[in-house]
Amino acid sequence: MLYFLLYEQLYKHISPARVFGYTTSRTAFASLTALFLCIALGPWLINKLRYLQIGQYIREEGPKSHQKKAGTPTMGGILIIISIVIPTLLWADLRNPYVWIAMATLLAFGWIGFLDDYAKITRRRNLGLSGKRKLLYQFIVGFCFAASLLFMRTWGDFNTAMNIPFFKSFKPSLLMPLLMANPWTYVLGVAPFCIFVALVVVFSSNAVNLTDGLDGLAIGLMVIAAGALTVLTYAGGHAQLAQYLELARNARTSELTIFCGSMTGASLGFLWYNAHPAEIFMGDVGSLGLGGAMAVVAVLIKQEVLLLFIGGIFILEAISVILQVGSYKLRNGKRIFKMAPIHHHFEALGWAESKIIARFWIAGLVLALFALTTLKLR
């Protein structure tokens, strides 16, 4: 919106307005807009949630130290999503389909989280949507996202080949061209790609959700992950950088830099209120939305493999839950960790909450920096 007014219209009459055409400038403006919008709206939302008695339910089987957090306002992810969507609408070129796909997925996963949070609040206990229903909704969104990519591929706006770290020319694609050539076998030809994309998005969404168990832990890691994605989207859409780093350039991904910048600013603004001791929790509406958006951006810029490092701590948390549940069922009640997700294991070992958060942030930063270094180590 502002891109159109300040650049495409004003630039015709005032030459300095060309600054609004630069992706870097608009990303900075979007980040600051998201940051200050989140900080400005935070107190109002916290008071509103308290008035409506929308508070966090703490499981009795969880760490005993968390019982004092019961009643803390939740569903703060609404604030995060608003603080991402508004700056993106203001500063991005809205003719770019990648921007709309990223925002649509953010809103779709945020809506699933909202339904889950609302169910928990109305029932006054930690029972939201059933696991099967939540996964069904998530996979529906994931497959719709994959279908939109296939549609864009037919118009030459998307390449299904993946970038693999440390390899310049090895760019595998999960599509099966021979099967796709026949209308009767087209579904079989695109099935591996659709399943892979849906799994990436759903797993990422739930991984962030599982990580959101300590004050500021998940949102702090999102600041790091969104910041790394901001760099990757800019590099992939910049002609000279893409050539220097030997990346497959896609000019359309440059507008995703504004979306990622908004996500970084909104996450940083929410951390202002979610830092220990938290004044508000993001709830599933925030964690599912952010996790889905993070994965969607990685798929759009063809860096699905790097997502393993950018969201390394999120993935570690999810794997710890899978291992714990698997061990409990297959080994007659025996557990690998004292408690899962793994951040609760360290709490059970006696680590202070603030120490766990800080150390996980450090580990997340190291993994994100490693992911960025792989761009040149090819």
C-alpha cells in the first residue's frame, strides 16, 4: 500500500522517494513498524485478555514451578499476527503472489491455533482440539499450500528443485515428470512433492508449538530464525548476491524479505512482554502460525534443508517428544528424558528457567549462523 503510494506515485515527482523502492529500506521500515505496533498494542491486549479472563491453564503433570503462571493472559499470538500482517500490507509489493501465500498460510495456521486455544478456554481445562482433528486441519492447509505451488509452477513462477547445502549442482525435485505427463497418473506424479511440503509445514508448526513452554523461549528463537530467513530471502532475490553465492535466483522471493522482516520485528516486540517473567503467552494461535509461516518461507525460497539448522532447536524439541512417547509405548513405560519436551528435562535436572532460555537462544543463534555460512561453502 505505502509502496505503491510512496514509490510508484511519489517517485514520479520527488526523486528522493526512490528509497521506498529498495527492498532493504522497506524491510527496515516493516521491521520497525511491526516492532512498535506490537509494543504499542501489547498493554491494551493484555488488559483486554485479563478482563475477558482468558488465562493460561497449567497441566498438573508439568513442572510444579509453572503452577504460579496459571491465569497469565494467553492467545497473545493474535498480537503477533496483526503485527506481521499490517506492516507487510503497508510496505510490500502486493502484486507479488509469494507475499499473499505467506500471509495466507500464517493466517490459516493461526486460525487453527485460535480454535484450539478457544476450545481450551471454554472448557476451562487443557483440552483443546483433539490431536487428530488438529493434524487434519494442518494437513489440509499444507496440501492447499503445495497445490498453490504446483499451480504457480505451470506459469513458471516456482521451481520445485531444492537447494542442498555444500552441493552446487545437486538440486533434486520430488516431482515425477513421466507420471505427470499423463492426465491419469498426474496425481501420482505430484504426490511425493505435495506430501513432502505438507509434512515440512505441519512438522515445523507443531515444533514451534512444543517449544513454547518457557517464558520467551519460542519467541526468542523465532527472532533468530526470522532474522536468518530475512537474509536468505534477500540473497535469493538479489541478482548479484544470488550469482555470487551460486543460488538459483528468483526475483519474486525478494518481497518475502519484507514479510520476514515484519516477522522478526513482531517477534522482537512480543518478546518485550513475553520475556521472563511473562506478562502474556502467545498460545497456539501464535506458535502454530509462526511455525507454519517459517516453513512456508523456507519452501518458497527452496531452502527446506537449511530449515533443519535455522529451526534446529524447534526440531530438537519435537524429536524429544517423539522419542519420549515412542519409548514410553514400546518399552513398557520407560522414559528417555525426565520430562518432555527437552526444556522440561533440564528443568527437572535443576536448571533455572532463565538459564535454559539463554542457552537455548545461544544454541539457536549458532545453528542459524551455521546455516548462513553454508551459502558460501558450496
